[in-house]
Amino acid sequence: MIAPLAVAPGDYLAADAVIDHTHPALLAKAAELRSAAGEVATARATFDFVLEQLPHSRDLGDWSAAYVASDVLAEGNAICHGKAHLFAALLRANGIPAGLCYQRLADDVPGGFVVHGLNAVLLEGRWVRLDARGGTPGAAARFSTDPADEHPAFPVDPALDEVDYPTVHPTTPPALLKGLQAAEPNRTGYGYYLPDAV
């Protein structure tokens, strides 16, 4: 079960240097995705946009190194963390509380593990994890409003020492942010900068 780190729901609506949803381009895109049918329809449209219209850098073979939400929108691709920051920013711009969640997954990187980023969104009074990583065989993410029916891109395997971290962060954890800041555009891969745990 996931648990919000912050006490105040407003913390999951705030803008910061990474989830910069007051940026004009993000405000415009959020308005475009807003649905008159309400929050769930808006969240679904936003999820579909980030999932389908912004490829993961690894799938695309084009490594933007973008992680700030407005930069991800401008670049048109990012790794999971950038996509999660964009998803959170677009939701927050529409008044929908959204946070950041993480998994520790086995991967073919130095150390053998990588931190995967996804989101938790407050919909219908419940926090549910949504993972807009998408795009590749084995990444079976889909939208749901039911925490019992979550479908992250990659279910963890405890036998491989993989971990679902339960915390819903309002901001990017400092160790992860430091790694993301070290990413280099056009340099293939993420094992050289991502931490293997949060």
C-alpha cells in the first residue's frame, strides 16, 4: 500500500524547479487535456498523452536527458523520471494532486539495479499508482482509478530483490535529483547516473 509523504494535499499541487507546472507551455498543454467530464477523464487523457505521445528515451534511441517537466514536453522524449515529472506537472496544473513513486528493478546496468519512476494520483479520494512509462513489450502499464487494480509498467519480483517503495513523494528525492542533473544529452543509457535505490 502506498502512503503520502506530505501531510497537506496542497504539497502535491505545488510547483517547483522540476515539476514546473506554471510554465506557459505546460499550462497550455494542461488546458488542452482538461476534460469537461471531470478529474478522472482529465487524468486519463493526460496519462494517454504522456504514455503514447512522449516516447521513453531507451525505446526511441534518442537520449534527451530531459527531466524538468517543461523540458520533457519540449524535447518530446525522456526516461521514466522525466515522464513522471511531466505527468505530475500536467495533472497539478489541472488541480489534480499527483506525487512521485519509485521501484527498485533489476536491470543490465552497473550494479544490476535501477530506480524506476512512476506516479501516484489522488482520484476519487484514493491514491492510485499510474505509470506512464509505456511503449515496449513487457511494459504493461495501463490506467486505473482502483488501487487494487494498479498496473505499473513492471511488476516487481521479490525473488530478484526488486522493491516497490510505498512512499508518495511530493518532490524528487535529493539523491535521485542529483543523478538526473548529471545526465548528458545524446549519451546512451542511464546506468552511469541513476542511483540503484532511494
